[in-house]
Amino acid sequence: LLRLSSALALVTGAGSGIGRAVSVRLAREGATVAACDLDGAAAHETVRLLGGPVIEAQAPRGNHAAFQADVSETTAARRLLEQVQACFSRPPSVVVSCAGITRDEFLLHMSEDNWDKVIAVNLKGIFLVTQAAAQALVSSGCHGSIINISSINGKVGNMGQTNYASSKAGVIGLTQSAARELGRHRIRCNSVLPGFIATPMTEKMPQKVKEKVTGLIPMGHFGDPEDVADVVAFLASEDSGYITGASVEVTGMRPAW
Ligand code: NAD
């Protein structure tokens, strides 16, 4: 049974890691995917992986499509929603914000630039995409499911990540508040809190740190991007029809430090 056969899913950060796995999973469930990334070529590659015709952002025909956008730029984020709507003649009914970055630095040395950049992409980017998507859904009277990728570090913090953990905690509050405001429009909003997932983002961790972290995870290994994608597919589908404002941990159980 294809759970998302009538869905149009916008995925940001779709060119890598979790966003790519989410795109593949949602397409397998029958969704048409609008794959967006800062790296347009990477978004295109994701669409190629989905099979079916690759169409350019503004050609209103065919199947999945790739879009290039920097979600932290106000005009770009708004234009993205307009382009997706123009391309498919409807707003996306599923919106998954996976775009995210790290700029790790200990608090005592954290530069203002590293603080601002991470907040701009991870928190303001999600605000901009969530707002534009909700506006498009409400004005066309459509229902929807908005899924924002936070992090377990938004709940428990992490060394060297005052900027990242703050942005991810912000995503939880933003998503819960949006869920309260949008419930009456039948737009559900949930956040997903991955633990350590094997993607290009965590690849750059020093081997020693990876080993230490692995030893603390009760499940004994990093998660795969597909582990997160499975949960996103559930939250996107009507199988989670009465779940909104939730923050779902996908961590193999968070480490007890
Ligand atoms: P990744 O680096 O593999 O992928 C992130 C993607 O986002 C990249 O393709 C990048 O080009 C894109 N991106 C970055 N800035 C962007 C912008 N301004 N506009 C549009 N796209 C942009 O990382 P990942 O591990 O797949 O992470 C995906 C999400 O999951 C992030 O929000 C991350 O914080 C979160 N997360 C990851 C982990 C983990 O362990 N990997 C854990 C918890 C949360």
C-alpha cells in the first residue's frame, strides 16, 4: 500500500544524508518529490536517484523536480515555495526541512559569525520555509504535514555546539507553536530529533570521538539516514493523522553521559 500516493513533498537539504534518504523514502511511498538544496547539482542527483523523469524547476509537467535555494535567505525561501507551487500547480502537502549545518566551537571562543550562520540556516531557515508553506496551504484550503528536523542535542546540549543546540531547541519550540496555530487548518507540525546518524555531517567527527560516542549509545551503533526517513514517512502519512506538536527522538536511545 502506497501511503503517500497523492502527496507532493518538498524536502530541503535533499542533496545529502538525511534529506536524500527522506526523498527516496517518500518517493517509494508514492509521493512526488520537490528536492531542494543549496547545492543544486546535489538536489538534481537526488532526483535522478528517485527514478522517473527529472524536470527543471519551472517545467510544469512530469514527475519529481530539483530546486536550488538557500533557505536562510528570505526572498529565496519564499521564491522556493512559489516555484514549487508554479511547477506542480498546488502547494506541497508534505514539507520536510532537513537543511542544516554545524559550525562547532567552544563557547569561550564562539565567534559571532559562527553563531549567526548556524541560527540563520537551522532556525530562521525553518521559520521561513514553515511560514511560506503554511501560508500556501492555508490560502488554498489544503491540509498538510510539516516535519522539521531538529536534533537530540537541542534537548541535551553538546560540547562545542551552543550555536547548533540553540538552533535545534528553537526548532522544537517553533514547531510546537506552529502546531498549536495550524491545527484548526488541519496542518500537522512535528519535529524529529535524530541522535548520531552516519551522514557527511558526522563523517567529519574525529575517529576517537566517534568510538567514544558509539560506546555510549545503548543500541551500540550510529543510526542510518534511512532510520530517520522511516519516521518522517510515518509522520508524513495519515498513519500519524492525530499526531501534531510531537518531537520524536530517533537516537537508538540517547546516551547517558
Ligand atoms: P548533510 O550535511 O549530509 O546534509 C545537509 C544538506 O543541507 C546538504 O546537502 C547541504 O547542502 C544542505 N544545506 C545546507 N545549508 C543549506 C541552506 N542554507 N539551504 C538549503 N540547503 C542547505 O547533513 P545531515 O546529517 O543529512 O543532516 C540533515 C539534518 O539533520 C540537519 O538539519 C542536521 O542538523 C540534522 N541532524 C543530523 C544528525 C546527524 O547525526 N547526521 C543528527 C541530528 C540532526
